[in-house]
Amino acid sequence: MEKFNLNHVYESQQFDSDLLDRVFNVADEMKKDLSAEPRRYSQALKDKIMASLFYEPSTRTRFSFESAMARLGGSILTTENAKEFSSAAKGETLYDSTRVMCGYADLIVMRHNEPGSAKSAAEASTVPVINAGDGSGQHPTQALLDLYTIRDCFPTIDGLSIAMVGDLKYGRTVRSLSYLLTKYNNITIYFVSPPVCKMDDDLKNYLTTNGVTWEEENSLEKVLPLVDCVYMTRIQKERFHDLEDYKRASGKYILEMEKVKLMKEKSIIMHPLPRVDEIPREVDNDPRAQYFEQAENGIYIRMALLLLLLGNDIKG
Ligand code: CP
């Protein structure tokens, strides 16, 4: 197999266009394989063990990684809640936990509350570490499945306009996706958020330096007819230090059916999920709603990453 250039996945900036194509091509192969009879990759990782170490709650990321590993024939070590049921509760450092887990597993998937924790764990680790979300830092595998979903819905990613809506301050998925979008041409991003949840300057400066046009806009209604993709996000109550700020931010941007009607016919609605109130269920049956397909794409992307990082035979 041609060598995969990454030992770990901790942030989106690690990916260039060639690596993105490689991951997406393998994900396509995984999607085909899951409906093939017989399956070629059902035992591809049969001697490998993945540890899923989640210090924060998760439905999609944890279960899709575990499902991906199971569908490749590998084994899983997991805990319900690493903050409470691992020795972190006794004061063990992430460094020590990581050093120890390297002896038990061939790959570690980790979600943690501290930005930068996945990179630190990767530096301490002798096996691949995948960042499954590090606080308000990054969520690179979510960004990969987001981009894979966009790639599936449009002939090309070049030239697309995307509205990112909601909690842009604490939302790690919008940060990670923004970094990946710099790998494409003529991208425009509209940031739509309550004033207390604005996108940080570091990311906006990165976009400018890397050729992405961006604008901040208060009015969702104004942006909806202009964009190809609306990426809604939840206001992340758990990350606010001041509950009054949370109250100021929540409920401001809701994509009801009346607003969906303002969107282009061929545009799409995305959301990393979980949602709270920002997309009512009435929108789910609109053909533009892609958030459940987006979540399903997590399986193909995570199967691809596991195969590529664990170095098994794959065309890619
Ligand atoms: N999108 C996402 O990360 O969902 P979970 O928090 O359920 O993993």
C-alpha cells in the first residue's frame, strides 16, 4: 500500500488536497464494500484493537468509530465516560493515560474537553491518535465527513458559498471545516452568529491569507438565497462561562420551513448534530436536508481513516 502521510489526525490543517482525495476515495470504496456480497474489507483489521477514550459525551462520533472498527473486523476497548470511569477521576494525567493505552491498543480515538489535548496525546503516543473533538478546538473527522457530504451533493466544491450559522465561537466543527475549505478555489463563507458567539479573528485571518472570501452577516434571511450550503450549529450551553451570555445567544437563528423556502432549490442544509431547536423537524423531509446522510457518511470516512492509519491493504 502507498504510505499514508499522517501518523495521527489531530487538526484539519494536516490535510492537503491530495490527502483529502485519498481519504474520500477510500471512503467511496468503504461505502461500496458495505453493500457488497461478499465484502472485501470485513476482516481487514481483524488483528487490530481501537481504544475509544471519550471524556465528553458523544453519540455519532463514538458509535460511528466503534461501528467502523467492527465493520472492518477489529476489536474495541471503550468506556462509558472516561472522565468518571478511567483513572482520570483519580488524578491521572492525559500524558500517563496515553502512554499506558499505547500498550493496550493499536489506535486511540479520543474526545477531550481541553483544546489541544489530542495533539498533546499524539506527541505522547506510539500508536495513532485521532482527535474526536477537543473542547472548542477542532473536530477534524467531522470536517472530513462534512466535506465528503458536500462533495457528494455538488459537481465540484470549487466556487461554493457556505453559510455557517450559530455558535461559531465554541463550535469546533465550523473551525475544522473552514480550514479544509481553504484547499478549494473561490469559496465564500458567510458567518452568521449572535454577537457573543462570533468566529474568532485567528480563523478569519487564516481564511483571508489562504484565499477564502468571508463576510459576517446578522440576517440569516439575507444570506439564505445566496448560498449553496447552510451549515447550522447548536449553541453549546456547556461551554459558556456566563449563563446570561448563553441566554442572549440561544434561539436567535432557527431555520424554520418558511426560511428554507428562501434557499436555492439545489442548495443543501447541514448540521453536525446534535440539534436542539435550530432546525425544526418539519424541515427533515425537505430534499435539501442532508444532516442524517451527513451523519451516516461518518461511517465511511472513519472506516477509511482506520484503514489508512493502520496501514492495511487498500487501493485508495
Ligand atoms: N457531531 C458530533 O460530534 O456528534 P456527537 O457529539 O454525538 O459525537
